[in-house]
Amino acid sequence: MGQIILVEDNEAFHELLTLNISTYIGAQVIARKDAAEVTALLSILPDIDAIICKSKIGAEPSAQIILDYLRESLQEVVLIVVGEAPPHQEGELVNVKDPQDWESIVKVCAKILGVTPESVEKKPRPEYVPINLANFYLIDRTPCEIYIRIKKSADDFQFVKRFHGGDTFNKQVIKRYEDQGLKHFHVHRDFLKNFTNFVSDHLVLKLDQTDIDSPDMITNLADTFDYASKEILKFGFTSATLQLTETVIGKMVQIVEKSPEMSGLLHRIINSKSSYLYQHSHMTSVIASQCLKELGIGKKDAYNKLAYAAFFQNISLVEHEDYAKISSYEELEAASLSEADWDMVFNHALEASLLITKNPDAPLGVDEIIKSHHGAPNGKGYTKTNLDSLPGLTRIFVLAADFAKYFLAHRERSSEGKELTPVIKILYEKYQTDEATRILKVIEKTLKKKA
Ligand SMILES: [Fe+2]
């Protein structure tokens, strides 16, 4: 879905534009108050398609400030200035002079997103759909034609074919496009499903063909985890994302069942070239499951449940990995986030628990573990004193997830990254209830245990 930022202080006109853009173009309209809010959003959401901005908001020369920002950051976002445009070069912006002319603005947006005038009249959908370039590193062949979008003028784009269906390519080829600044390839909308199924099948096959003890296992698992999380956030649970989830979780459970010794496994994960979210999730699943083993209550069903909880706990923070490092209210306050981001972090456990209920394969009760994974039973915020009131499995999960967080933070701080003892000490300090201490002792014992 296309995303368009709208800066407009006339409420009625704002509403009119939002309604028409979302209805006729199917794009999401993100309201922002002034230039500062726009540039802040652009720095974290670089995939915005267009910005509609009134020339001035109050005394602020908003359009000028945003234009300067786009020039400096070299971002290819179309700027539509409503009213008097600031001095500009040809092709730098689209100017709609009449501040009431919403129809022209909607038409420009339709053009940018590839929605044709005929389809605006009927039920519009963009002809070509963007696919993040990063996904092309995961495959070496395409099942369908792949295009790149070329800018012809400020609001006119052409789609040029780059690969035919069945073409093979290697990572260097994709890297060359990336080096030239390309962020997305495009596929025709009729082939989107075909393409996403192909990537998913390819990843699943690769994981199935990798030996569980092989050094490639962690890397392949990390690739699939990252891809699956992003796809789930974008498309929800489809047959492709369900298959990916099941494969990743199946492998996590298999690894726990086979692995005789935890600290070696944690170091394999921590030393792999992979994302923070993957490392944190996989480590949480390993620590929590080993804890159950140590307690003599380890069963495949429980491992499976813990792996699901580990996979999904921070899924709503996929685009903001650093936010998943926050595990206390004090850290949240110290992070100085914008109001919207603060809300996103504060509610992320609740959001993830709502998402998992839409997965028909998820084990019963996993949403409750996800909701309380920072100790708060309502999924909002953090608590370290409420642990004893949570069910046993959840309690173990909370401590395992927080242990994984400090373990990873310790790696960042220490050049050696191998000394484990201080991490467990931090946890003993943080969680001082009897139940927490009992579980932390189990984790400590498991860490020291050799095969
Ligand atoms: Fe979290």
C-alpha cells in the first residue's frame, strides 16, 4: 500500500484529501503537523511515496524546509506543494497552485502510485508493486518479470523490465543496483503472489536442505526469520507466511531438542551475522526451553509454544530493532522517543499478542505469554515486581527474554563478549522475588553445564 504524508492545517480540506486518497487510490495518508514532524518521519520511514505540503503552516515556510531536507538527504520522495511553491529546479516538486484544488492533488498522487485514470474511476490498484531490494539477496532466480521504476519527470514514472521470468542472477548483480541507490524492484500486481510464494518456497527448501548442526543453519534461519517477520507485518498470515513461520519454529524446536549444551549454541547465535531481533528471539527460545529441560518438564509442546512466543514477542518493532532493546520503564523514558514511537514501544507486547491470535497454527495460550513478556499482564509497559503472579511458563519466558537482552547488550559492551557471569548478576539484582531467583538459578546452572 502506498504511503503519503499530508501537512495541511485546514481541517475540512485535510479530511477531504484523506478520504479521496484512501478511497480512490487505496493509499495510506499519514498526517503531520509541520516540517519538523515530516523530516523526523522520513528519517525512519524512507519508503514514503509522496508528501503533500501546504506552502506555509502558520509562519513556517514548511514546503521550503522539506524541499531543503529532500535535497540534502537525496531522498526520492515526490513533494507536492499546495499554494505558492518555493524557488526550485524543474522536476524537484509538483506545484498545485490553487489551495482548494483537491482533484488535481488526488490525480497527481494516483499518477505517482501508478494508478491509471480509468482505474481511479473504478476500483483502483497500482499496476506495479514495489518489492524491497533486500529480498533479492535471498534468491538467485525470479519466477516472473521484474521491473525497475524510472523517474521521467517530477510525477511521471516508467517501468522498465530488468529480469525475465526464469532469469538467474547472483548477489553481485543485486549489489550493483543497490550501489546505484535502488531500493525497490517492481513486479506486476498479478504476479505478486507468485513472487512471494517463490521466495517463501525457496527459503523453506534451503532450510530443509541444511543440516541442523551445519554452520549455515543459523544464517539461513536468520534470513528466513527476518523475511518472514517483515512479510507478516505487511501481509498478515497468508499460506506463504504461515509456511515460513512453521518452518522457522520447527527448526528452533529441533535445535533445542538436539542441542546438548546451551552456552555453545548461544555463542553460535551471537556470533552469526544476523539481525538483533533474530538473535534475541532465538536466544529467548533456547534459554527458556533449556530451563524447562533442567527442571525436568521439557516437552515438545512446550518448546513449540516458547518458540512461537519468542518469534512473535517483538514483531511490531521489526522496523525499529533498537526499540526491542528496551526492557524497563526507565529505559523507555531515557530513550526520548516521539509520542507515537513511545506508544508503539509501550504497547508492543499487546499488539503482538493480538497479531498472533490471527495465526491459526499458533498454540493455545501463546498470546498470553506474548502479552506478558515484559511482566505486565495487560501487555502495556514493563514490570519487574509482578512476576510471581504470572503462570510458570510465562515467568520463565519473561526472564529468558530479559536475560537474552542483557546477554546481547553485554556483547556490545565487551570486546570479548564471552564473560557470562555479570549478565546473570544484573538479572539477580533486577528481579528479586523468590520465584524469579529460583528460575535465574536454573538459567545459571544450565549455562554452566557442559555436554
Ligand atoms: Fe518486547
